[in-house]
Amino acid sequence: MSTAPRAYSYIRFSTPEQQTGDSFKRQYELSLAYADLHGLVLDERLTYRDLGVSAFDKSNIRGGQLGAFLTAIESGAVPVGSYLLVESLDRISRAKITEAMEIFMSIVNRGITLVTLADGMEYSKAKIDRQFTDLIISIAIMSRAHEESLMKSKRIKAAWRSKRANMDEKKLTSLAPGWLELSEDRSRYIPVPHRVQLVQDIFDWTRNGIGTASIAKRLTQQGVPTFGARAKNMWHTSYIKKILCSRAVLGEFQPHVMLEGKRVPEGEPILNYFPPIISNEVFLLAASSQQSRRVNGAGRKGVGISNLFSGLLRCGYCKGSMVYVNKGHFGPRGKLLVCANAKGGKDCHYVPWEYTYFEKSMLTYCTGLDVEHFLQLDDAAKTEISALAERITILKGSIECIQNKESNIFSAIESGAKFKQFEARLMQLEQERAHLEFDLQSAEKKYERSASMKIDIAAVRATIDDLVSRMNELTGDELYDLRAELSQQVKRLIGRIMIFPGGHIEKPAYIVALRKHLLTKGHSPEEIDAHVEAKYNVTPDPSTRFFIAASRTGSIRIIQPSSENPEVLHFQTPDADVAANMRTHAESIGVLQHVLENRVKAGQ
């Protein structure tokens, strides 16, 4: 085994393009020649290469191979007394001199001799201790390297600022979204018609309830060409999501800069930089549809959407989820809605509701005459929207007033006033503006949420009517698309459905408490049994089943289908106290059960 010292080559260049040139080859050949001349063993097993990595922002230390080399020294993988061969000190670091010296000294203080191949200089702890002029030379070299990189960085930023100032005449970059092409004179982006249509289709499918995985699978099966050369005809869910999240479809361009090795946004987005191909309304509807699918757990399971109401259904007895169960060997009657808790053996009633019947009842209601009244915003919701709009106007005015004050102070400073006399006032204004901007953001979110409940009832009604009428005519992907859109339209109207598949049933805990109470009054067990049987429902009765629907506008309906025909409905608006409680506890529509219990206790 050779006892000659080991040498390790560190090769770095800052742009990937340099890999196709002489940079890599030159640095590698210099390492081989130096090791051979000085009797060193070049360990190519642990050669360290940072290809296309910057030393100006220390990326080669934080996540690069130079950082890995330092770790290898600590672990003993690189023994003390070894050599690190680099072309020049600027390959190690182009950071500020204090930071560059820290990196430089961390290598030599670990017993490693650092060799710069371009000038043949050797830097070791022992040599620097004897001849400190080597250290001065290294400081000068690294300082110059930093200044060169800093100047280059400033020139690049200045060039980008100039490009931004002239972007109406010439676009900033040749890169463009997949549905656009840059004109020959670089003055504008030109839409590619068939790709624009595809992006618009993706947004339409998404807002109509079709998931990204289904869209990707469909495009791949149909052999639709992708926008990128690498993926060929394989569409991936991640790319569909990227398109749906890209604000470039609205015409926006967000410039970025590299900060500590990370790409971060710089400044505000540039509006109308690209030709917009999607309206803001469609963009928001598609985003809302994706969020709804995440919350409601939607997803394609089989050839069609089995449950149009996934995510909306709750058990009226325990407030748990109602799940879709398909016992295929029973045919259509084997498709059931059951309480998830009861199905899992927990304390609730296992009373199934045939899904086909429930779907008919719910769609009958959605296409009926009462639904328009059901979907109207109530007075409380209208008042809240008006108050929020007024609040937003006031907050915007207050922020503008503060911005004017800040602008006046900056103008005074530019005219020669001393910053010191305005410093406290500027900090106060900045804090006030930050609080107001936070309040404005919160108010705008509430307004968007409340305003989104304002539904074009006639349009939604017409859409649902059309979809229901065509449902029996379609098969395959067409049927899937229709049911996906129908599900999405229903969810635009309905916020929650509480199901009571066995009719109204008293809670066991209440009956137990009632029995104890009656025993203390001197009643016999037989008398109590007779009283409970005569006055209270304690066992499920599917013939009296009903459900409660809560619209997104805050309205409540109790709906009871006929036991003989699911399309014959009896419905009513609950009392004001029930409706108010259900709006307050939107996540728990079963509060009706609580109100009914109170009435029973009062002897009503």
C-alpha cells in the first residue's frame, strides 16, 4: 500500500454551460499533472465537483461538494496531511473576504494543504505560521475574486433593471409558458392556438370537478402532445397542477432573483406581461374546485363518480361521516349510504339508505321550485357583505393616507432634511400601515368568502337541469365528465347534508336519564317501559327517514322523501331557533336533534 500523501481534486464552475467548454477538462488535467509531479496519490474515488454551483453566495458550502469535503475531514474519510487541489482560490470562495477567509482557514486548520494549481502556491498551517506573507497573498486574491463577482452581480442586476424598463419594446427573456412563443423581434409573446385551447380545457375540466390525475391520464391515453420535449406524450399530475397554479395564464410575470442559493420573488408581479388566456373568475373557480376535492376527498374510483355528494354527507345521529358502500352482488340496491361509525362497530345506528334512492331525492330537490328560495342570501348575509365592503373601502383609504405621509417625509429627506428627526415618525407610520394592511387582507378574504355565496341561481339551476336530463344518455368518459360537473354544481349550492336514515331517534343517553328520573318519581319499570314506547322513538324506522340540507347561503331545509317514491318530497323550513343554531354551527347540522330533545324534555 502506498504511503504517499493523498490528494483530492475540487473542481467548480458557476454555470452549467461551462461544462461543455474547457473548464472541467482544464481543472482535471491540472490536478493529474500536479499529483504526478509531486508524488501524490490522486484519490479519484472522492473527487469533489461542484458543477454549475456558485461560490459567490456560498452554495458550494451550504449544499455543495466543498461542504461535503469539510465533513469528510471531520469524519476521517479524508486523513490529516492530505492535499486539496484547486485551480485557484476563487474556486473555493468568492464571498466577502471575512467569510472567504473563514472557509480558507477551516481547510488549512484541519491539517490539509491547499494547493492552487494555476500559480503552484501551497497553503498549509505550518507554512503560514512560518511565512505570514502567504496569508496576505491569499487575502488579496480572495478579496479581488469577491470584488469581481460583486461587480458582475451588479452589472447583471443593472442589465435586468434596464430590460424591465424597456420590456414593452423587448421581453426580458426568451423563456415562455408552454402555450406561448416569443416573436422574432422579441417584442411580444404569440399564443399557440391548439395549446391555448388545451390549457382552457384543463381549467374547464378542473372547475367542473375532474381531478388532475384523471386529466393527466386522459391526455396521455389520447396521445395529446405535451408542451415539453422531455416528457414526450406522458402527462404527469404535477404538470397539470403547475398549469392550474400558474398566474401566467392571467398574464402575470413574477421576476425572481437568487438569494443564498434559493430562487425568490423580486418585487411585485408584472401585470399583462403575457397575453392572458384565462379569466380571473375561471382561475378562482378552478382553484376552489381543487380545494373542494381536497376537503371532500373526491377522486375517481372506477368508471364513474359513484357518490355525487362525497364530502357533504354527515350522520344525523353521531355527526360522523356517511360513506358510500357498494355491495355489487345486490345490484343497484347494494349501493348504500351508511354511517362510518356504525359500519366500524362504534356506538351509532347501522341503518342504510339506498344510494340510488337518495340521489334521486336530492337531485329532485335541486331541480324543484323551492330551491330558488332556498338559495337566496338571507338578510344577515347581505348585511355582512355590505359591512365588509364598507370596511375594505375605509381601510384602503387609511392605508393610502399613511402612504402619502410617508412619501412626504421621504421627499423632505431627499430635499436635505435630516433622517434622524423623522426616524421615530416613520417607524410609527410603518407599524400603523402594517396593522391596517393585515386588517385589509383579513377583510378581503372574508368578503371573497361571503361574496362567493352569491350564486347565479338561474344559471346553476339551468345547468343542473340540463345535466340531470342528459345523465341517462351517456356512457364512459362522457358520463364521468357529466357526473363530475353535476357533483361540482351541487356543491356550489349545498354546504352540508345531515342524514337521518331511521327517522328521528332519541339518544340512548337521554332515555337512560329519563328512566332514572321517572324511577325517582315512583313509577314502576313496567310503567316507564310503556311510557317510553308510547312517547319516544327509540328504534330506527326507515319509513320516516329524512335529511337536512344547508345551502351555502345559510338556508336550511328539512326534506322527507316518500317511502314509496323517492322523487316525491315533503319539505319544510325549520323554526327560526333551529335555523339560527344550524347556521352558527355549520359544521354540525345535527343541532336539530338537540333542539328536539329540549322540546321533549319540556313535554311538547
